[in-house]
Amino acid sequence: REANSFAQGAQAGPMKSWGYALCALVFSVEARAGAVGAVLHLQSKGIDKKVGAIYAAWAEPVAVDGLVVVRPVDPFGCTRLPRCRRCAMLVQQGKCTFAQKAMQAQKAGAKLLIVAMRASAVTMGLAESGRPPRLPAVGISKSSEDKIIAELDKGAKLTASCWKRQENVFGDVVSEVCVGLLAVGLVALGAWYGVEDLRSPSTAQPGQNREEIVAVEESSGLHFVLFGSVLLTVLYFFMKYLIWVLLVIFATGAVSATAVLLEPAFASCLPHLRRKKACSIPRSWANLIGVDQDHTWTEAFSEAVGVALAVSFLIWRNNETVGWLFQDIIAITFLISVQRSVRLPNLKVAVLLLICTFFFDIFWVFLSPMFFKKSVMIEVATGGGTGQAVPMVLKIPALQGDLPGQFKILGLGDVALPGLLVTLCLRHDLTRRHRRCGGYFLAGVIGYGIGLLATFASLYLMQSGQPALLFLVPGTLVPTCLIALRKGEFRELWSADYGPGEEAAEASPDVEKSA
């Protein structure tokens, strides 16, 4: 029997890219991908329009009035800007950090910095340590910038006023509900896929693109904390360079994750193509994207879909309309693949892993500002002021009218880690033939949903990003343990062995029938 730990997981068949998996699982935070909303009122002889804007993370939501809009020669505002009085400097995102743009505008005497954002779900934060700018700054959408430039090109004098926008509570609630439903649905769906060997053992065909199972070991929780801490620290200090590495890792991971999920579907529709070799690729390329060297036609078709998703994401990732959709599709395939490929053997390992990640989340969200002056988890998860959004999150557009690039984000680790426990619960239910409403699985899913509700409530009370595992770990572990104690199965579940290699014993005809 082959049982690998997280550290050994890089040897697993199609899912070789466990560096991608660990990078994604580190991000465990629920937050709003944006700062305080603002209203930018633009006035001239030909225009009188109010557009949505977002205050920079360092800026107090102060009100300014009657500022002349100036567009410098350097459209990005990264070099020395001409002096101006009572002006609002209009620049574009890119070339340098938001803080550098604000410092240049501040030195020029501007009273407000207006940044036209090209990337969605990006907070105007500080990419480097040091004294933050004093100049208030707001971000606007590309379409709003086009309207301003069109007016300035006419030679008109354009003035801008800015004030804090009243929050859309209803839109926030609807967006959070969508995030919650998506997360709960993915936990349940991933668990259903994770016990495929019990539901339909007759469909298992050795050697046909079935990923090897990675068993979580007792020491995996500590390994996760150590690796995750090092990764977050490195990303915090070098995010402006490593953000591009994360984007490439996310895109290449889409190929292997999509292939694992879609290949069986193609094979069921076109079984004769599963036995025909389509092509071979160099070993270096196979190792990079996490696939095998030799490919059947069904594997080639599924990987082609993954490549199309990855390319679409890289091209349109900053598009506010469709970019988030490609990112979520890739994230969903990854999350389901994790619950199929990673297995908790028993409750003891689950408790050790989730408790370690519980304290990991608390430290890097709440306690890290004591050492780094800012919350490392939130800073990294929102892009660290680089102008690019970290892709290892689920994103749902916030219903905030014309506010640019506003999304609700949930770290992939907040779905995958509790999802492993829910998969264990479903596996135990099927093996012991528990009733659907009287077993562990339903209680685990409901507990996960309650944990998300607590996270959302904390988010609104604290008005800052929250460590979701603070609520999700108790929400899933506590009901599991209580039900095990009530059924008298705690000791059995604590020391069970549902690791790789047990499929033959578990997948009895009775179990298949009950599934």
C-alpha cells in the first residue's frame, strides 16, 4: 500500500504540483477585496457626474471639494510631477507602487490622487514598509477614467469633489450569501467526489488517469504551519516580484486539476479513445504542469480544456466582468481535486491538522501586526499593493453599483481544509451504513455553514478581514466529536484507517448499495 504525506505528495501521478496545492491552502482568510467606498463628483461645462471610487488602504475617508483635475505627462505618475495647487492628480495603475504614486503627487502639492485601476479586486495598499503617504487617494474604474480623459481632451476645466460613500448593506449581505452557498456547496460536492471509490467501485480502472491518494500524516499539521509561515513571510516582503510566480503556478495547476476531473467524463462518452495514445510531451513540461508524459485522447481533450482555462485566466484576470469567473472555475476544479486526492485516515489526524491550522490562521491575521506592523495574511491575500490580486481565493462580485473591482473573497484553504474532515465523515457514514440524516456528513456540512455565518458576522462587527478557520474548525470538529461520543464510535473513528489501500475492504456491495 502506498501512503504518502504532504511532503511526499510531489510524487503523486497527475497531481504532481503539490507546491501549488500548499500555496493555495495557505490563504485562509475571509475579507472584502477593497477599502472604504467613495463618491467622486466630476463637474465641468459638459459633465456633471458621480462615479464610484475606493479609498486607498492608508487614506482616511476625508472629504475634499472643488479640486482641479490634472493629468500629468507621465500617465503613471511614477516620476517627478509638476507643481500644482488645489489639484487632483489623475494617474494610471502600473509601473510603480500605489504608495510611490502618492508620494510623487504629495510632493507636487496635490490634495487628492485619483488612480485608474486596470485590475479588479485590488486594494490600494502599501507594497513596502516605511512611512505611508499622507495624501488621500482613491481608485476608479477604467471606464470612469475614459470619461475623464475625454472631457480633459476637450480642453475643459474639470473639478472633482470626493466624500465617503454610504455602504450598501443589502448588496453586501447578498454577496456574502453567494460566497457562503458556493463554499458549502463545494465542501459537499468535494466530499461526494472524494468517496467515489465507495459509491461506484466498479468504475475504478487502474492505470487510467486516476490520481494516487495522498494520506495526511500526524506530523502534516506541523509541516503545514512551518511551510505556510515561511511562505507568507517571503511573500510579504517580496510580493512585488513573487506575485507573477503565483499567477503562473495557479494557471499551470489548472491543467492538472482539470484533467483529473474531466478525463473520466470524456472517457465515459468516448471509451474507445481512452485506449488510444494521442501524444507524448517532454518530461520537463510534464513535471512543470503536473501531468504524465504519455497521453491518451481523452487525457489530451481534458488537458486542452485546462490549457484554455489557464490562458483565458492569464489574459482576462484583470477584467472585472469575466476575470473572476475564470479564476473561480480553476479554483473549483482544484478544490474538488484536493478532496479526491488528499485523505484524512482518522479523526486523530484531522484534529491535529485542523488545530494547527486554527492557530496558524489566528497568528497570521491577528497577531502578525505586532511583528510586521500589518496583518500579513490580509496584506498578502489582497495583493500587497502590487496592483495584482492573489488568485488563490474564491471571488464573488460585490453588489456595490458602480464601485470598481469590489469582490468578496474566501481563501481556498477555508474550503479545502474543513472539506477534508467532511469527506472523512461521509466515508465513515458510507462504511458504517449510517442514515443520511443521522450520520456525520450532514452535521459536518451544517456546522461548516454555521461557521461561515459566524465569520461573516465577525467581518461586519470588526470591519476587517477575519481568519475564517477561527470559526470553521470548531464548526466542523465539535459536531463530529459530539456525534461520535453519542454513537459510542469515538475511539473507533479516532484510530480508524481510511487511508489509501483500504478501498477494497471498504467498497463492499452493501456499501455500494447504501450509497
